[in-house]
Amino acid sequence: MQRQNWLLLLIIGLVIASIFVLIKLPLQLGLDLRGGSQLTIQVKPTETVTTIQPNDLKAVQNVIENRVNALGVSESLVQTVDSKNQVIVQLPGVTDPKEAERNLNVQAQLEFRQQKQGTEGEFRAEYSIFQQKKAELAALKAENKPENAAKIAELEQSLQKSKEAILNLFESVDLTGKNLQNATISSTQGTNWEVAITFDSEGGSKFAELTKAIAGTGRSIGIFLDNELISAPVVDVQFAQTGITGGRAVITGNFTAETANDLAIQLRGGSLPFPVKVEEIRTVGATLGQDSIRRSIYAGLVGLLLVLIFMAVYYRLPGIIADVSLIIYTILSLGAFALVGVTMTLPGIAGFILSIGMAVDANVLIFERTREELRAGKSLFRAVESGFYRAFSSILDSNVTTLIACAALFWLGSGLVKGFALTLAIGVAVSMFTALTCSRTLLLITVLNVPSIRQKPQLFCPNLPVNQ
């Protein structure tokens, strides 16, 4: 009994936490619900690079994603279409994409700069301020609150001035992305990672001169992408005589696999000489978004209400307890969506509604097994325990197979298909918890604490003979 009380406290705590999360982190709506714009960008080969590779598209995608985020567009989606050498950009909430189009049309500019003499202290202070402002801006945008708009605009202006101040601390040596051939990552000892860069012959000579000039001085090589500093490595004193020769170098630091890969992608993206062109712009109006939201809410509410009525009428007291569990399931699922950062789209909502039916399916299996045990002559408490035990394997198998399908959809799919797979997977996982924990705990507490119910197994199994 003590275990059931602890489980009940856990369930209440999770429900309160989910409601708190939903208040603090409202669900984000996707392009199809919120409205906005979709741009199709064609990546074109050049005379020197006649075939666009998937890694090249990935690098272009990263650069475009950075540009879109720089515009302050929340919940944007940037994905590639490898077969057509295209990048699809979805901008929820953007009704006039012309400004974004102008920014996306500009080719990424990667440049290696030399830090000026006597700026060491000023650079450390300015870069610290820049990092602080950048983190603060990201936090405000993540909150997605209308009252933060003025503060965000102020921070963006301040951040731009900080970028310019940092840029002025470095001088050009005419070493740009066109001289960079590749950037890859590799692991060193333990969990440390590094980024290896390779230049062409011209770039290798310029890089050797650059590293020779600053080796051992404490000054940095400024690596700028679109005039924003993305890395500032220093050169060891051992290269003071010749610089780093051979056109190859390694950037080390406190890199994780993720941060090293991000830097490598940025470097490759900045080095791409591919022209891009906006092939198509499609706009989703606000009216369509509002209509979709309204219909989706109605569908979800009607589906949930019909399920609640069916369970209460057909399964009596267990059905009512299942209804309570289903409400708990809905709150926990929405809280998980908000916490994970799921952007709700129409397919995502469809996956959520489908998972409601699957949540009930587990309860149906349990209650049918419980009725079988009661008909076999077992006491109410033993019948409930045996019902959950006998149904567990069936529930586990059905949910695991669904999760496997969700994993395949999420791994191989893209865009809205991923949203459907993610919401369905979260829903299935939460449904297992509510069916095997919430329903079981509430049923056992009811059976153990209410003597009048223990004497009426007919509330669990209609038409049960009284002598059983």
C-alpha cells in the first residue's frame, strides 16, 4: 500500500510539473498552423565543381540556417533535397519573405584574419561581452514572449556593434574561404576532438605567413563567417620561424564531438563557391493557419470526448479510472512536447490523436484480462493484479513495434513526417506509463481503500454471478 501511495505522489508531481512547463513554455506551431513562407533555394555547380555532393548541401544548409536565425525567425526549418540539389527553408510567421530572400541570396564569406598588435586585452574583453550578449539573446528568443520584442531588438543592435568592434581588432591578409579545400574532425585522447583544415597551394602559403607572424605572441587567427567571429585559435611559439607549412593545420581546444562538427560544417559552408538562387516562394496565409488550428482542436477534443464516454459506459468503474488516466496522459504528453521543443504541425497533431487511441488500447487489454480473472473466481484484488500482469507482455510488444516504426519514420523521413513520428513516439511512451502506472495505482488504491467497492466486483465485470 505504501508503494501505491508513493506512486500516486509521483503521478501528482508529474502532472503539476507538466502544467508548469506548459505555462512557461507554450507549444510552438509549425508553418502549416501558424502560417508563413516557404522558399526553395537551388544550389548550382561551378566550372571547377561540377557535381554537388551531399556533404556540400549539408554545409550550405548550415550557412543558410545561421542566416535565417540571424533574422530572428523562430522555429524555422531548413532541409535539403539531395536529388535536386535544393535547400528548402520554411519560415513560420513570416508574411513578407523578401528581406529573408535578400539575405539568403548573398554567398557566405569566410575569411581568416590576423589580430592587430596591442589588442590582446581589448579582444578578450570584447569577445567576453559578445558571448554574453549572444547567450542572453538566445535565451530571450527561446522564451518566445511578445513582451521581449523590444529587448531582443536592443540586444540585436548591441550584438551587431560588438561584432563590428571585434572585426576591427583584426586585419585582412587576403586568406578567404576560396582557399580552403576541406575541414574535418577527428578524436584525440579521451573525449577531446579537433578540427583539421586543408588549404590549396595559394592558401597554404598565405596561412604559413599568417601563422609565422603571430606564433607565440598570444594574438589569434580570427576565423570570420559573414563578418562574425566563429573561432579564434592561437599559434604555438614553435612555429615562429617558418609558420605552419604544407597547407594543413589542426585547430585544437575544448571541443566536444558536436562543437567540433559544428565548426567544421561552418568552415566547409563558408568555403563553398556555389551560387544559390531562390527558385520559388510560397506563402501560407494566416487565415489558413487559424482554420487549421480550429479544426485540429475540434478533432482532438471530439475524439477525446468520445473515447472517455465509451470507456465509462462499457467498462464501468475501471473505465472511469481509465478516463482519469487518459486526462493525465494528455497533460503529460503536452508537457513533454513543450519540454522537448516539438513544433506542432497538422501531422504532429494527427500523431497525438492517434496515440490517444493507443493509450486506451492498453487499458482495454488490462480490463479484459481482469474480467477473465473475475469470471475464473479470483478475488477483486487478485483479479486486478493478474489482469495487469497478463496484459503486460501484449502491451509491451504492441508499443515496441510502434516505437520501431516511429524510429524508422523519424530516421528516414523529413519535415512534417518527422513531426508525426516524434509526437506519436512520445505519445506511445507516455501511454505505457499511464496505463501501467496511473491506471494500476488508481485501481489498487480504490480497491484497497473503499470496502464497498471490494464487495461489488460487478462494477468491474457486469453480469458476474453473485456467488463469485
